[in-house]
Amino acid sequence: MVNALCEAEALGMDTVQVFTKNQQQWVAKPLDPGMVQEWHAEVKRLGWDKGCADDKGGKTRGRIVSHASYLINLASVQDELWQKSVDLMTDEIERCQTLGIPFLVHHPGSFVGGVLEDGLKNIARAYKELFKRTKGSGVVSCLEGTTGSGSQIGGAFEHLATLRERIIEATGEPNKIGVCLDSCHVHSAGYDLSTRALAAKAMKEFDRVVGLAAVKCWHLNDSKGKVGSHLDRHMEIGEGEVGQATAATVSRDTLAASGFAELMAHPAFRDVPKCMETPKGMRAGGEWVVGKGAGKVPNDTVNLNRLRWLAGLEMVPTPKEPGPTSVSAAKERATSAESKGTAAGKATPRAKPKGTKTAQSSRPASKKAVAPAKSGSKGRSSR
């Protein structure tokens, strides 16, 4: 997991989204104490243990995000699956608490074999048990908005509002339940983000139904599916139905006219961690490359700089040696600083503007493809 921090730093990001365990397994080994110690040391060195807006209780939280296992379905109408999901979610919360990760994102779930009301009741019932088991934990669970396909819960803003209300009523813990919005999911679910004006309208609607203060994390991805298609296919920033352009036509003008411009400039999201879950790989960077000549650069660099530009931030330089070499170099620098007994220092805040997820805070975000989805990074972030 520590490698995820180093890789995100090498790419110029200032937050990260991770898996704390193999997300395809129901049971995981306990966290290694040595790794936990190293994790805390690196997070502190980077300064990622602080930097986001204060919560209502006044306690400043860090900016790192974890994504829970995709196996979890708290809405399930099958007793065995529901119980296994509660048990696994308990472990996810406890792992985040141990690692000092303030935000845990998860999909609400699906009511296959039942009706919507069954799913909503089961999620609220699950949280009553979860918060009882993890009493005293400071982790904020974030219900992720979905595309609303089939029996998925979370596509409609009303679903998220109802869930928060019922969970708060069942637990009395309003500060421990938030929302994570995904730009691809929001658009595909039927809330048009294809222009800045339409995105502002969608956020105004979310504020009316749920409340913008509930948003604790953003996943920034473009969408292959058209508005209302319910298709969950992430694309490069500016090159899908939200950006209204392609790899060949995307430009500063098209980005400035898109919903991404509104999301990156919205004051309510200035200090909210943002994670990119865009496709991984290498590409020609064009105008989005800083400090590097001809040649291919990481997709993350291009996506990150597009978002940073929209936020009015300086674009980050391209890693001299993208990939594992950059990660190793960053880790070596940290080890060297520690061995010399010097303070490695805090990563310079890049300003404000989750597939491995590339995250950022009002600044750019992390990706679902940025790091391998092992016990480690799910994405990174660039606040």
C-alpha cells in the first residue's frame, strides 16, 4: 500500500484512493504492523494526514480515501449475503481506522429479488449494526452515487437522501455518513453534466435534495454513455459525453465549456478529495505535458493536468521515468531523508480546484486504474 503513496507523489498528485485489502476476497489477513507503521510515516511526510475542510465537529480530517470491496451488498434481500456484507464492511471500517484513512467509499448495493424499499431498509439496518460494532471510529462512510442500472440503489439523488436520513435516524451519527459522487455515474444516471450550465443545474438539484455538505469525495471520470444511459464506462477527462469531445478534438475550449469546469470551480468542493478512475496507459501528451519533450506520457498526467488547469492550478511536470522507476525513486528519496534524520517535509500543496483512482481535492483526483487493485491503491488523487 505504501507504494501507492509513492506513485501518487511521483505523478504530482496530493492524495490517493486505495484498497486496504484484496477487493475480490471476503476474508483478508490482518494488516501487517510494520506496513501500518510505514504507512503512517509516509502519510505524515507527505502531509496527507491533513488538508481537507473541517467536519461539522471541527476536527480537521486528512485527505486520503479508501474504496470498500465490490463484494459488499448491504441492500441484499438474501440473509446470508447481507450478513457477510456487514461483516466485511466492519473489517473495512476497522482497517481505515487503523490506517487513519478518514473516508471509506462503497456502493449502496442492489435489491435483486426484492423491491427498492427492501434495499433501503436493509442498508439502514446494516448501518445500525456497523456503527454499533465500530463505536468510537472516526471513519466517514460515503455512499457512492451509481448509474442507477437495474436494481442498483444510488442512481437517483432521492435514493442517497433517503439513505442518509434513515441511517442517521437509525444510528444518531450524522457526521459518520456522507456521499461520494462520480461524474460518470451522475451523468449516466440522468443528470446532464455536458455543459457548465447544466452541471451547475445538476448540483443545484443535488443541493436541494441531499445537500452539498454531504459530499465528502468526488470520482472524476468522463462517461462513454450518454446522459440517462445508465452505462458505467469511464473515459479520459474531456473525451466522453461529459467533455463532449474526443481524444483528437479535446481542447482548453471544450474543457472550459464542459461540466468539469463547474465541478472544479465549485466552492463547495474546493477542499473535497477528488479521485480519477480513468483508463491507464501511456499516450501523447500534447499541450498537457510539462517539462518533457516528444514521446508518450502516463494517461494520469494528461488527465490530472486537464483538471488542474480547470481549477486554475499550475500543471504538474511529467515524471522523468513514469511507472515503477518513479515510484522507487520517490520511495528512495523518502528513505534517504529518514536515514539522514531530516524531516522529509510536507508535499507542497498543489492548490484546490477515486480505478485505480486518481484523486485530488478541489484539485484533481485519483483513478480506478492508477494503481493495481490489490491490497493497495485503487486510485490516486490530486487535490
